[in-house]
Amino acid sequence: MIYAGSILHVVRYDPTMGRTALYRDPAPFRPARAEVQLDSDVLLLTMPDGRQRRHALDGYAATQLDGFVAAPIDVRHERRFVRMLILERDHDRHVIITPPDHGAVAPNVVRLPEAPDEAAIVDEYAWDALAEWIGGGGRLAGCSIADLARLAAIATPQFAVLIGEVAAQRALELMWAGDPPLRGVDDVEASLYPLVTAARQFPRVAAALVAALAHAASATRRRRRA
């Protein structure tokens, strides 16, 4: 179990979230990203140098904060804004941050914690999906189809299949709740529009979409025979 409830009892965002003063970005700073692969209860990170980190999410407490990294710009260091996802259990502490591409934090305006040097930098869409998943307690129940599409973009192949099947069931339930029982897979595909759209951009979502359409077709055939 991911301690999602604990997120509600710790400061997830700095009180100045959304009001942090940032300078313009005259010198873009784009460090290499880590690749995210999420399973139902395991987070896999492939660092830019090829090293892999494997974090079992069971029992971790999660915190979200605004923060900064000290970035070397020309001959000086600059405080660059990031969002931090901190996973803690016992003496383990792992930090995952958004890319420091938003600009420099204005000095003496706001106090922010500094991300550790070993923090994993992941793309913004991956950070958002991961933070949302952990913030929801690591459960697919209650996820909308749009939520599932975002999650599938960072999922392992086997987890993407499960996400697709859950999305199909969600679409079928919505369709059967108010429509005649003999509607077909084409109608389900319309309900799965967030998956269809995301699959054009993220290859991993395509696996979820294929699984969703297969599950929907099978369920529709069983319902018609019944």
C-alpha cells in the first residue's frame, strides 16, 4: 500500500506554489532525463547513464514540494525551479523532480528546499502522471479514462495491458448504463478517445489501447450471447 493518506497530513506544496517568482530563461538548461516505467506497485527508473533504480512503492510516504536545483550556467550557478516528489520509508528517501527548464528562482523572494544531486529528473508529463498515481494511493479504481491514458504513457508493457482492460470496462459501464445493450466496439472506441489520442504520441499507450479494444470486443460478444 502506498501511503496516499499520509500525503494529506504533510505539506505537499510550498505555500507559495503558483506564486514563485521566476526569471526569464535566457540560457536554457536541459539536463538529461531519466526514463520512467511504472508497474502496479514498483517504480523503475533508468538514469541517463544507464543505471537502473528499482523502488517498491509499498509502504512509502509521499510528499510533493516546490524546490530548486543549483544549475551551472556559464561561470555561475543558478537556482532553477523544480517540483519535487519525495518518497520516504524508514531510512530510505528518493527524490524525483521535474526538469529545471522553467527558469531561475528569483533570489531572496522565496525559500525553497534544494533537490539532492542524486534526484532523478523526469519529463513533466511523467512526473504529473506518477504524482497523480501515488497521490491516489496507487489504485486504478476511481481513475477516469483520461487519468488511465496519462498513466499508460509511463506504464510497463504488462501494466499497460491491465490499464487498457480497466479503461475498456469503464467505457463499457458508461455505455451500458444508459444505452441499448447491443451497441458495438465502435461506440466503445469513441468512449476511449483519451486513449486513442494519447496513443498517437506515446507508444506505451498504444499497447493499452489494443488491450482495451480487445477486452471491449470480447465483453460485447459475451453480452450479446447472454
